[in-house]
Amino acid sequence: MRLLPALALLLPPLMAASLMTGASSVDILRAGGDPQALLVLMESRLPRTLAVVLTGAALAVAGVVIQSLVRNRFVGPETAGTAEGAALGLLLVAILWPASPVWLRMAAASLCAMATTALFLAIIRRLPVREVMLVPIAGLVLSGVLGSVVTFIGWQTDLLQYVNAWVMAGDFSGVLAGRYELLWVAGAAAALAWFAADRFAILGLGDQVATGLGLSGRAVMRLGLVVVAVVTSMVVTTVGMIPFVGLVVPNLVSRVMGDNLRASLPVVALSGAALVLACDILGRLVRHPYELPVGLVLGVIGAGLFLWILHRRPANGQARGQAHG
């Protein structure tokens, strides 16, 4: 099955459907002769569509990277405390430097996301190697604790509404031209993961194997942390938390293509983009002209896909979580 050409053919129609779907009717073929339609298209629909594609692709790739780092299939950026760490960094900047520039908020979110992900890695290394399912449980516990800390600080500082914009279900309705460009940074970080795909694949075999092949496990781990933290923080900063993409998409692709990261990463990126874009379109159609947050739609569809993954484990064990070292 040639997934890459199929997904490459699927994505443009989805993007065209996204450009035409919304409260106001826009004909993309005739928008050039209608100033109002052209304004809606260039200022709202096109930025939103690009933001959705970048978010889906980057989060899916980040999911592959973090699963390679922890050697467990049941972990994603949204279940390792990474997103909550990014929200904590944004909250601290909002409290300490309310008038801070965008780059400072971005840096604080990335650093805190990196720190919480590193904390997660340190925790799971102390867990019994054979207890594979303890890894995602530990991630969920850490995410819950960090989420509670963020909520408590937001409540104490009267910034709870500000916090809800990040920790609630992701929403692309507020994306406009000039308000989504941070996601290109997330896309660049995801592209960096492709160049280091072979290193992540070797690290996924274990520290001893990586060392025996002359690879610095710590250097690859730091690179992976940077990729996951930058992608997650940019997404949280722009549209809030998007669930399940980094968890289910890598698992679905690995069932078909195996564990060849360099070959599968483009498919993972296109699959993540297509999934989030389809869910965003569905959210706009269910209660048209109103819309549901894409995070809510993904929560339902992603949960169903994850349950299917758990129930339909292949006989060769590709979907089983790998033991961490």
C-alpha cells in the first residue's frame, strides 16, 4: 500500500473543503473578483487551513519522536506533561512580564515544556522495565499534577480565563493572518526530526545498542526533547491543547509501515495533517454556522481510534509498547 501518494492526493481536497467551509459562503474559484470573499479567504480561511495542517503534521511527528525517546507506543506529547509544561511557562511569563514580546513567551513555553518532558523521562527510568503500561500511567499522573498546578496558579492570580485558552480543547476559530505564524516554527522543528530520524531509530533500540554503534544517546535525547518541546509549546501558545494526534497517528502508521522512521515520518506528518483537518471541517459542519472546537471532535474520534489500537494488536507485536531502558 502506497500511503504517501494517497495522502498527498487526499490533502489538497481537504484543504479546498476547509477554505470553502464556514459561516459565510466563499467560492475559491471566483474569490479573485469579489473583494469581500478574497478578504475572508486571505485573512481567515487560508491562515486557518495552514494552521490546522501545520499543527496536525507537527504534533504527529512529535509523537513519533517522544515514543522513540521513551520506547513506548502508548505515550504522546499530550500524555507526558509536555503540554502542561508549556502552559506553565506561558502563565509564569504572563504573571512576571505581562507586556513581554512573543519571542519571550515562546522561549519560556519551550523551556518549561522541555523541563517537564525531561522530568517525565527521569521518572520512567525508575519504573520496572517489564511494566510497560506504567509509563503512560506515569505520564498521565504527571500531566494531571502539572495541570492542577497551572489551574491553581491561574486561579490565585485571577488568570484562570487566560489559562483556559491553553488547557481546554484546541480551537482554530480565532486563527487569523498574523496570529498563527508561530506554527511555522513547529513545522521547522518537525522537519528537523526527519533529518535525525536514523538517530532516533537507533536510540529506540536501547542505550547500549546506541552506544555500541557510536551514537551519543544523551545528544540524541536532547535533540528529541527540543523537537517535542518546541512543537508542543508552539501549538499550545497558538491554539491550545490538541489531544490524541501524537498518540494515535504514529501507531496507525506503524501498523502499515513498521518502524522505519525515515520512511514513515512523511506519512505520519501527512496523516496527522489530514486527521486534524478532517476533524476541523467536521466541527464546522456539525452545527453550521456555529462550530465545535477541533479538540472536542478529536477527543471523540481519537479516543475511538486509541481503543481500536488497544483491541486490535497485530500478531507480530508492532503495536506493543517497547520496554524502556
